[in-house]
Amino acid sequence: MTGEPLYTLVNGEPMLSHRAVALLTGLPTDVVKAEWDRQAATATMTWPREWAKRGTRIRKEVSAALGYEPSMKEAIDYLAAKADR
């Protein structure tokens, strides 16, 4: 795990790191960063449709593993711990 936080709050809104998005979508961090950089001129990032589908699948897997529907923070923490094993 890197020293970069997985998420921070800015004006009460969660801001996800590249690694957090990678965990939530099951994509390599460099793929997420490349898309982030490609969309750098926009105020907000729009996830590609395929990423949303991947995220839904991973959310369901995390929910099944935990036995409940976790918050985004809980899901990121779970995925990070699983990835660091």
C-alpha cells in the first residue's frame, strides 16, 4: 500500500484516489490514471460505462463477502485489505 490516502473529504464530498477507483473497478491503477489524465480538462470525471459495470459486479461481490451492503468507504477499505494480503 502506498502512502497516498485512498479517499479524502473535500467540502464534505468524497474524493477518490486512483488506487481507490482501481479497487472499485478491478482495473490496474495505471489504466485509471490514464483515463483521469485524459479527462483532466473537465470539472468532474465521467466513468466509462464498462467501469460502471465492473464496479457493480465488484460491489455485489463485496456485499456477498461482508453479508451486508457496505458504504463506499467500507467497500474501499475491504478491497484494499484484501489486495494487501
